[in-house]
Amino acid sequence: MKPVLGFIGLGIMGKPMVRNLLKAGYDMHVYSIIDSDIEEMVKEGAKGQSSCLEVAKMADVTITMVPNTPQVEEVLFGETGIAGALREGKVVIDMSTISSLATRKFAENIKALGANMLDAPVSGGDKGAKGGTLSIMVGGDAQVFEQCKPILDVLGSRVTHVGEHGAGQVVKSCNQVLAAATMAALGESLVMGAKAGVNPAKIIEVLSAGYARCGALDIRGNLLLERNFDPGFMTRLQYKDLNLAMELSQGIDAPMPIASLVRELYKTCIAQGLGSEDHSNVIKVFEQLAAFEVDARG
């Protein structure tokens, strides 16, 4: 018999994830701070609840997908948080991207209540969420991971247990540093090549087949050519994730000069009011520096 699931956070990622779990036959209880998001999911078969606490009361496993560490803490331990409904046998899976240090503390507090927690941040953006092809990196007890893996397998094509509590968030920081740096390098190289007179569509075509092939090219390459910056992953969230990586690196004395520079590029985007656009808009920083706009639309 499948466990009853709760899902808290119905944003760009959360909604398609809930849809996939509904299609897989799970009984879903959902909550969001935006009423219309709850109503939308209810129309598709989920059961709406009035708070995080009410979700956790109904669910065997409660999944959280919210923007940052303070929001996760509020969802878990706030006045109407999940903690009030936790008991032995219940599990919390936090799929947000937050501080690895805070995650370890949260897991300890949940363990003290008799329940268990997994940190399971994801990579793959809205496309991966819609297709159920996310890469999911999981920290926590191995036995609890095996118990919950069938749920995670609905959401991701690669689900990997990477270590104890907080390890999932550590690996996600590694992912975000590489993803941000790659996206910035793509923007910089496209501006250089296009300003030198080469059709940017041809640049994308060639790079996508060679050693430089990467997720940034596969997922955002053609959208960049169309000047489509609708968010698959918001710039302000990319900046937040780079800050989390820097926090981690400072605590273990791991210098990160590339990540530091890339973070400043994303800070520039946010300062220009572009925080809600897709993080591929980092190309705009290079366009401003070069006084040239990449556009293959003619």
C-alpha cells in the first residue's frame, strides 16, 4: 500500500512534482501560502489543507519545496509547522535548496521527535520537474532512503544517496557552483563569438556536439537565441544558492575564487531588477560590457 503524501510549496517546481505523484497514484495533501495554487492542485486531484501542520497530520511522508533556509525552518518548526504532527514512523523529505549546516540541525530536531528527515535537493529545473527526470541527491539514514526511494523515483531519473544528513545539500552546492559558472561561461562565449561576426545559432549547434556540451547548452541554448528569459530557474535563486556554497566553503576553508566572481555577476543581474528572470540572463551582463546583443531572430 502506498504511503499518503503531503507536499508543501507549489511553485515552478512544486506543481509539476505534485502532478507526477498524482499520476503515480499517490494520495496527495498540499499546502501553499498562495490560495490559488492550492485550488489549482485540488482541481487536479490533490486535497488542499489550511496549513503545514494539517498536511503533516494527514501524511505519512511530507515533502517540502520552498525557497530558502528560513522558509524551511518556518515550515518545519513554526507555529503551524510540520513538527506538531510528527511522530514515530513519519518522514519529512526536504527537497528545497538550503544550508547544509541548518539541514543537519533540522534533522537532529526531527529525530528527537521520533520521526526521520531526508534532505533531497534536486537539479534539472522546471523541465526536469515536469518530465520526472530530476537528478535528486539525498542525505540521511540509508534505511529511510530505501523506504522513500519509490517516491523519489517518480520525480527523478537519477536518485542517489550521497551520505548522512546534510550531504544532499553539500552536493547540491557543488552542482550550483558548476551550473552557475557554466551558464556564465556560455553567455560570455556567445557574446564574443556573435560580436566577432559568427551566427550565434551556429555557435550553439557546434558547441552542443563537442566537448563543451553541457546542461546550459542543452536546456537554455535555443531559448537564449530567442531572447526568452522566462524563468525555469530564477536568477535570485541562483544567487541564493551561490551564497549557500560560499557559506559552506568558508566553514571548511575551501577557497572558491570562480564561484565568488560568478556570484558577483548574478548580483549585478539582481541589482538591475532581473532577479525573477531565468538565470541564463547573466548573458546580459556580458552584452552590456561588450555593447552588443546576441539575437538570432533576425
